[in-house]
Amino acid sequence: MQLELLKLFSRDLSEEDLKAIKRLIVQYLAEKTTDLADKVWEEKGWTNEDMDRLLDTHMRTPYQPK
């Protein structure tokens, strides 16, 4: 994959084409991430109320100076 990307970006492409290719890659990865999140959401049977609860939950580890 890396080799194919290097070949692609080694061509004489305009700045506009480079930006368009980067946008396509980002869009593809974002869609894959969303699909994976949707799958987990469905597997766990989460609801909007569950998400609201998670958003309001503080999960950080408390600071404990030594």
C-alpha cells in the first residue's frame, strides 16, 4: 500500500489534484471508522441515552502526586 501511494504521489500532479486525492483517502478512512463504530453500536445494543450517559461520564484517572 505504501509503495502504491509513493508511486502515486511521485507523479507530476497539481496541488489541486494532490488535495483531492488526500480528501478521498480521508473520506474513505472516515467511512470505514464510522461503519466500524456503527457495528459496535449495534452489537452492544446501545441507545442515544447510553451515548448521553457516556458523554457525561468522567473516566480520567485522578491525579495522584507522588
